[in-house]
Amino acid sequence: MQPSESTPDFSGTWTIRILDSEPQSVSPGVSHAITERGLYLIRYRGGQNGERIVVNDGDGIVGMLRYRDLSGSVQSDLSSVINEIILANPDVFLVFYNRGGPINRKMHTFQLLPGIGPSTAQEMVRKRGSGWKDFSSVSEDCGIDAAAYLANRLDEELRDPGMLPSIVSMLVRAR
């Protein structure tokens, strides 16, 4: 698979999670999956539901996938899969909480999370201090499930790729 503007370069090692091993309207043996790095939705040859697979140099990746092509049950479960990915890769995702800053004079990055308003965002900045070491610290200090809030936002962005500002673009795929 050749990289393009909308397709990442899958060279090197990638970890994927199989979302649906028997999707409808897909060639037999092709699964729907998500990459842990970059949160790309892909079609992959092989795998079983829930399986975590290490892929080298794109082996088995047969194409990209749109959110709307996922089954309804996979769409409803995707936020929890993203939550698992966040907790399995905390160094990548804690950056959002530890480095997030103002987007403009009236909005902070934390306000991109569903349910976080201006006063909560300011309180989170105050409590952040020099940064959090893990998601449980963020959750305890801020009174939220920090990984779940972030997973919900990332799920929304995968559902609507035109959503701006995009945490997926700013944080997850910018690395």
C-alpha cells in the first residue's frame, strides 16, 4: 500500500486491534481494525475480534476504512476500544493533558472534551501544575475519567473527520 496524503506510511512496526473480523460487504478474510499509533481505521487481512496484532511494514493492511463503513455495534464500541488504546499508550496521550494550552483568547484545548466548559478547563490548568504522570492522577485531580473523556472526543473526530480543531491531527498523528 503506497502512502498518500490520506494514507499513512505503514513502514516499520504498527500495532493494530481487530474491531470486526467478519464485516459485511467485505471480501472473506478481511477484517476492520484500528491502529494504536495514529488511530487509523484500516482493512486488514486476517485476525479475530478483539485481537491485538503487531504488523511489520504494512503486511496484511489492504486499505483504509471510513467510520461510516463500520457496523453499528463496532461504532458503539469504538470509544471503549480507543479508551483501551489510550491506557495502553499513556505517554502518547498524556501529552494532551500536560501540554494543552489556549486555542484562542476564549477557548482552552481542554474545552474540546465533551462536558468541559471554561471554568472547568481553568481549574484543570490550575491543578495540572508541572504535569501529571498518569491518567489516574488526572482523573483524581479533575474529578473526571480523563481517558474516557479523551476517547469520546477522539471517537467523535473519527466519526466526523472535518471536526476542527482536531486532537487526532494536533496530537495523535503529529508524532
